[in-house]
Amino acid sequence: MELSAYTGENTAEAGDMDAVARFYVKCALWLGVHDPVFVDAYFGPVEVQGEALTVIVPPDRIARYAADLLATLDRIDPDHLDDAGRIRHTCLYGMLRALKTRAGILAGENLALDAETSALYGIAVVEENPDWYSELHETLDACLPGGGDLFSRYRTFMDSFIIPPDRLEPVFSAAFAGSRRRTAEHLALPAGEQLEIGYTTGEPWEAIIHYTGNGTSLVRVNTDLPISIDRALVYACHEGYPGRHTLRAIRETALVQARGWIEHSIVTLVSPLATVAEGSAELGEEMIFPGTERAQFFEEELFPLAGFEPEDATLFSTVTAASAVLNRTGNAHVARGLLSGTLSREEACRSLQDILLLDREAAQARLQLIEEFRAYPVALEQGYRIVRNYIGEGADRWERFTCVLAGPVLPGDLTLNGNPE
């Protein structure tokens, strides 16, 4: 399609959300050229990707196209749609609004933090308790062995649970197998879904996952970097089962293949749908390893494979559960501060060291990621709380969790105005 041939009016005359969705996919692919963290996965038609990537479209023009598509959706009367059509209409609107806003930011627009999180992620920024981390530090201080300051004791403790390089493969395989087994006890995985684990060297990342379509994901683990054993379980649950891989396989089957909703063949990390998707992935470990079952899994399965003493598993599980909350909430705290202007870059780096117990080098690397991803850590943290509060602790919690995975679900569908209750 020639760019000059597209107008919102042409799509409106067709009265077809499929046309809006198809052009949304092209806009997302165009934006991904300028923003390497925008598109997380694409498994749609090759010809659509080919058509889109034959040209480079600047962000300001992408924003205008998105505005045209939003205007087109405004001319489609939801009362003329069935229930599924209304859900699609609402979600497409949120996805396009996020894309338009992100393109505008790349084109030089400046937004206040509240406006950015609302437009990109469908959430309102929640005020935090300034002393939110004290109780977590007290937990760590009470249980970490040795003498000295909290930072030194924490780092020494965690360094003692680095997986030996020659044991990475059995530990990761067992973690993914265990998470898949437990997930399959509660929900039906799509037929033929599979997740392949591979190992590599010479990369800057610890591990990475790519969803390639047809229910298939590829996980790559970097054997050059030290990986503590809790990270194996984090990757298995957050990236695998019942996390990102599971959600994408389920939605590909239900939305792309069954309904033909092409907009769900591209996964972006910037949209209201991402808030819920990332929140559910963050909750995944708690869903399949509730209570003491996480420590038991370390003790009985992962620690023996890594050569660690099984009797240390309970203490390790307590420490890493607290540090996981520190990291999730601390990343959001720093992102809020940077985007709102209440933290300078140096103050943000110091917060990462003092609160998250990172060394200077790790804090600088984390800060660089937060600057690149902007409000994403805020969306992940609030998405986790929104999904967790919606799931609850009742007998129907897995039924509710499965509905979240099947989607499409927006933050406002789970609670009032996208705010955690």
C-alpha cells in the first residue's frame, strides 16, 4: 500500500475493524524500527511484515496514522457489534492510543508521568509509602547469616547460590519441566505448544525468550554470566509456565487462529494489554508454588541438581522472596522518580544501591534499562497487584487466572480505573 493512499475515511467506508487492525500491525512494526523495546514478538503474516518494512516511517507520521485509526474506530458504533466485537473495539482503541502516544514521545513530545502511564498502560500512578522497603530490609537483616552491613551479607549469601556452569542445563530443564507440570494441572495448555531451551555465550543478557508463533518459544541462557538458582525458577515461571509463553500460546490459539484478530499477532511491551499480561507473568511463580511449596521445590529438585545443601532451601526461599519484592517495587520507584523529576540520575542510582542492595555497576546497568523502558516498571508492578487482587485467594482463583490469560483483558476490566484495590 502506498502511504499516500491511506486515509481514515477509506477504512471507515469499509466499516471493517480488520482493516484497522491490519494497519495497526504495520504501524507497530514501523515504530519497532525506531524503538527496539516496543515490539516483543511478531508471529503474524509474513506478507504484512514484508509490506511494512519496505519503508521507514518517521515516528511523527506513525502518530498521525494512529490518530486516523482512532478516529475510524470512533465512527464504528459499538451498539452495532456483538459482545466479541465490542471487546475487540475497546482493546484496539487502547492499543492504538498507546502506539500513538509512544510514537509521539519518540517524535519529541513531553508528557507528565500520570499522562504517560494512563495513555500507554491504562493505569493511574498510585502514591507509594516512602518507607515501603523498611520491612523487607528488616526481614533480610533478621535472617541473613554473618556479620557486617546488610549489603555485604546479602551479596555474600546470594553469591553462594550461583549455579555452577556445568549444572546450568539440568537445573534450568528441571525448573521449566516443574513449572509446566504444575501449570498443566490447573489449565489446558494449547495442543502442540512447546518451549525449547538453548545455551549460548557472549551476550549481555542473562537469559532471553522469543515467542515465534504456533505455540512455540525459544529460551536462550547465557552461560557466561553468573546466575543464582532463584533466577532459574523465575525464568521458568515468568517467561514459561504459566507466564509469557503460556499466555501467548493461549491467545494465539483463541484470538489469532480462532477469531482472526491479527492485532494479537504482534506483542508490544507498551499497551494496556501489556500491563495485565506482564502482571500475570509476574504472578505466575506464586500461582504454581504457593506457600512453602517454593522452598520445597528448591529443596527436593533444584538444590540437589546444583550441588547445594537441601537444608538451606527454606532460608534461601525466604531471602529471595523478599528480594523479589524489593526489585519489582524498587524498579517502579526509580522509574516514577526519574519520569516525574523527583529523582536525579545520581539519586536514582544511589536508591538502587541502597534499597535494592545492588553494587554500583549493577545499579548503573539497571538504571540504563529503566531509562530505556521508561514507565514499563511502573506498569509491571501495578499490573502484578491488579492481577493478584483480582485473582484473590478463593477456590476460583485458577478459573480467574485462566480468564486473564485467555484475554484480551485491560486493567480497567479487573478493577476500577486500572488502580490496584
